[in-house]
Amino acid sequence: MKELQLSCLQDFPSYDEGKVRTLFINTYQTLPKGLKIIVLDDDPTGIQTVHDISVYTAWDEDSIERGFAETSHLFFILTNSRSLSSSQTKTLHENIAETISKVSKKTGKPFIVLSRSDSTLRGHYPLETETIKETLEKTCGYTFDGEIIMPFFLEGGRYTIDDVHYVRQEELLIPAAQTEFANDKTFGYHESNLKEWCEEKTNHQVKASEVIGIELEDLRTLHIEKIKEQIESVNHFGKIIVNAIDYCDVKVFTIAFIQALSSGKHYLFRCAASIVKVLGGVSDRPLLQRNELINQHKVNGGIVIAGSHVKKTTQQLEQLKEIPSLKFIEFNQHLVLQKQGLENEALRVSRLMNEYISQGKNVVVYTRRQRIDFPNNDPDANLAMAVEISDALTSLVSSLTYRPSFIIAKGGITSSDIGTKALGVRKAKIMGQVLPGVPVWMTGPESKFPNLPYIIFPGNVGDIDALKKVVEILIS
């Protein structure tokens, strides 16, 4: 499959953005009263397009009731399921879906579930959406007609064109299956065409020829009735691929989708972060500035924890080394192969880290850049070992004896574990983004460091100087 030039995005017909905006506002007002849009996020990075929205790190009945009681249409539940085994993921989603159903009945409020996952197609698919579907059908008494698949994520450079999903690399668009993300040892895949990807991931239970594609040409020419009819035509959990290269594409699709809801049909989403913002009715806001992130009277240093091993993170770390005032500490995760190796390594790094931070120095702790060759090919065993490494990194933040001026976590599993286990956050408010696709939590009063901006930096987002830019904002 061929690469495309980024400039090809200019070849598609343009929108009358004012007309789309008016159509969207008028249609959005027709959503069912009290509707809750619930995002089940398999790592903390799905919040990377929204602001002033709550994310819950627990899924007990009380937490979900609090989400239903909010005035906002939208709230997130952080599952961190990308760090779990298949069986753990299934049990987790059964429990969450059962609780959502129970709270919906108690409150009388309808809901839509979005299963938000990686824009480069990694994650427990189709397990998660199939589990949600089966559980809700048992508890709610209705059937799901379709699943909408939309991995478009503008801020991260992920585009879907002619049903093929692309990842931007500089001035090129690379078919997703030709990137390093497709070689993931746990969640790898071979197909970039999303129709064929559906067939691959479902072990041929879904045929590519049966998958519906919402075409860019129809979105761009506002063929809303046609798109609505396509959405309404699916049954038996049929799959719908949404092509998109711009937020206007998302808005036009959302207009058709909201209109289709009036037919009484039910849908689940498997998506990246862009549709979350649009369907949630979240407005634009400027990027966060230093005065919103750093207490000007700070004394202690800040910390960057980098656990991600994708190529982009390694490049960003190299750029970060151009800031001479930073103190770099390598964490040797390869010691996971030795008895008590990680425990001793965590103690060593923790001592250095606390010493530097107490002296007002900013610290970067990063895992050794060479990947580990795990001793077997069992995906669940490899995932368990990766979680053990993440737990060791998490323990570093747990061991902080001084409040840092900032915390940046690089990588999905790393950032989730630091937020939930080390910082003890049960509910956070999403402040916004410090760079496109790089979100910030405001930690809750129950956390280890209350009211601390916590920057969640996805491993696969940003140009090679993006991490450096964020740190420069914080320390300037």
C-alpha cells in the first residue's frame, strides 16, 4: 500500500464552515434530554481533545452516579485496559457496563458508550466493544445495530482516506500497518484498510465486503441524508468505517448520526479522541500557558517520567537533552529479567530523583532505550512483564518525599499507573492541552499532591521537539 504526500489533504473539496457550524448546532440541540456520553478510555490519553470535563479512575456505582449527575453531557471512565490481559479486560468491561445500565435505569437518563482507544489501532479489539454490547443487551433489553469505527485524530496526525488509516510522519502519510505501531507484540496487525482490518481482528467473522464506509466525498458535499441512511442500514452489530481528515468531516458525520438516533436504533463507537470532542459538544480553547500550570513561588524541581518505547519518544528524549539544566537518570528496565532487579533499580533511581528535586533541579527519568527480548511469545505474559516495569516506574512517584513543581508522564500505561496508583487520583478535571494532543489533569483533593497539574504525554504524539517545548514552557 502506497504512502501519500501530506499535501494530498488539500485536494479534497472545502467546506462552507459557517453552514456546517449552523447545521451542527441546530442538530445537536435535538439530542435526547439528559443523554450521557460515556467514554471508556483504555489509557489516559483519550482526554487529549477536551477541557473542563471529568475523568473518573474508578467505576463503582457511586463514581458512575456522579458522572450521570454532572451537567455536562460527557464524562470519562479510565479503564487502563491496554495494560490488562484479555480475561481481565472482559471482566472489567462487564462490570462497567452492568453498572452503567443500573445507574441509567435509576436516573432515567439514556446514554451512548464510546470505547476510546489508540489512534494507531492498538488495543483489545474487538473484545472490548463485543463485551460492552453483550452486557448491555442483557441488562438493557435492546440490541445494538451497529458499531462505528473512527480512529481519526487530527492532533496526532491520524487520517482515514478511502477506508485506509494513515499515520503522519513529517510530510508523508504512512499506512498504519507499515508503522512500528503495527508490530506491537500484544496488539499487532497487518491491514491498513479498516474494512480488511475489521476482518483480520475478528478472525474473519466480519467480512471486509460487509463493512460500510462513509466516504469523504459524501461528507464534503453534505450528503447528510445518504450518510444517515447508511448508518440506519446496519444491523446485527454491523461495522461502519468513517473516513475523516478534518474536524468538519467529524461534525457532518455527527449531524447524520444524531439524526439517525431518532430511528430508535443503537450504536457503539470504537474511536480515537476527535469524535469524543465533537459528540461531547466540547468547545475549542487556547493551549494552556505557564501561569496556568506552574506556581510562581515553586521551590522544588519537576519531573519527567518516560516509559514509552516508540521511536518518537526516543527522538523526543534526544531533543530534550539539549536543555543543559536537566538531570537525566536512566532506569534499566532490563533488570526485570533478574530476581529483585527492578526493586533495587527503583531504590537507586528514587534516591537520586528525590535529591535533585529537593535541590530545585528538574529531573528526567527514562527507561533504557533498547527493547527487551521477552523470553516467550505469549502476549499476556509479555504484557504482564510490561506491567511489572510500569509498576516499578510508578513506585518512583510514590516514593517522592517532596512536592514537585510539575509531573510529566510519557506513555499510556505509565501515565495511567502514575495517575491512579502513585498519585491516588479518583477524579480529575481535564484542564485542556499544553500542546495539541497533550492533555493535563488537575489532580483532586484526595490525591498525593492535590491541585497539581499532571501532564499526560502520549508516546506517539507530537513532533520530535514537542517534549522539549513542553518542558521549556514549564521551566522558563
